[in-house]
Amino acid sequence: MSQEAGFFRAVSMNRRDLDQLERRELNLTIAACVFVLILSAALATFMYPYVFVDPREHSKWTLRVAFFGFCILTLLFVTYLFDRQRTVAKLKQQVIEELERNIELRVQACADLLQTMPDINHFWDRLAMEYRRAMTLERTLSLLIVDVKPGPRSLEADNTAAWGDAAKAMARRLRPTDSIYRLDRELFGIVLPQTDTVNAGRIAVRLQQELQEVSTRHGFAFTTSVHNYPEHVASAHELEDIVKSMLPDKEDSCLPEPTSQSVA
């Protein structure tokens, strides 16, 4: 929903502006009705002597029909203005409610996606398996860490949508052999088997291009870092330490505490 670029934040933060615009439209409608009534009353005042005080015999009823018809049309027009204002306000409210419902469904879908993503415990298992395979077959193994930081004024619903969209954007750019994990609330880990530093950098660039579009919609910042075996680290323990150093304190983490497991 790129058209919903502010989503929950846009609806909630601009609610005051929408209410102010609604009051302004109501004031304009009232002013228009008052203006029409004043002009109609003035015209009816000028018409009254010719219709009732000194009417012409041959056109007396014609003038009276025109006079009362004019008054009725004026009242109908004023009624139409108020009914139009009420109908437009009701339609706007329905559109806003529908948009909010769609946003809630989208946020819930993002939350479900994040909950179904493999967590850090699965990450340790996959990292251990891929490291043993790389060490046995003398191949390379790269680890891509993506840190997604929502805006400081973002709501929780905005953050959930941002993380969900970021996860979907990254998953679209990954190869079938790659795997992505949610290591913590704002941290994602991607295991890239049989990938050297150059190819891992190219994958990181593709991910940055996808994340940039999502970042523009949600207003978050992100950083990526590539770690390769055996170019950057010499053992699985070093890869494990790199990941642990990026994890926040346990009391700040929203994910279950990972089970300590050696990947050597």
C-alpha cells in the first residue's frame, strides 16, 4: 500500500487537520445559506408590493405563484446545501473508517509475518549447519546483518508495519539458498551460503535499494553490515560474537531469550 504512505500515523496525526477542515466547510455552508437567505429576503421584499399591495388584475395569480414558488425554491436550495454538507461529512467519515480498517488489517498482517519469521534460535542452528558445511567443503559463508531503526516519533503500529515491510522487501531480493531471521525487534540476520564478500556486497546493495523505498514510506533508518568466513573471521565463535554484540540488552528485547549454543 504505497498510496497509504503515512498509514496509521497519517490518519492519527492529521485527524485534527481533518476536523478543522470539516468545521471550515460547515462554516462556509452556513455562510452560503445566510447569503442566499438575505438576497432572497431582499428580493421577496421588493416583490411583495407588486404581488399583494397593488397587483395587476390580469396577472395577480401569476405573480403570486411566482412569488411563492421563489420562496419555496429558496428554502429547497438552503435545505440542499445543508443536506449536501451532511452527506459529504458522512462519506468522508466512512472513507476514513474504511482506511483505518484497512490499515489495521495491514498492520495485523505485518505482525503475523514477523511472528512467523524464524527467530534467533533457528538462526543459531542454521549458522552452525552452514558453518560446518563451509568448513568441510572449504567454501565461503557470509552473514548479512540489517538493523532497522524506526523514527523517534513513530507509533507502535507504524513500527510493526515498517518492520513487516522491511522483511518482505528483503525476502524479495534473496536467493532460494539464502535465509532471513528476525534476531530481535529491530535486527535481522541473513545467512548467505557459498557467498564471498564481493557477492555479499552486491546482495547488500540490492537490499538497500529495496529498503530505501520502504524507508521513504515509513521514515525509518537502516544499516547493513557484511561478515564473511574466512575473510573477516576465522571461526564460528567470532561470527557468533559479532551477532551477540549487536543484540540489545535482554530486558530491552521483545523476543524470547535465545538458547546458548556453540556453532563451532
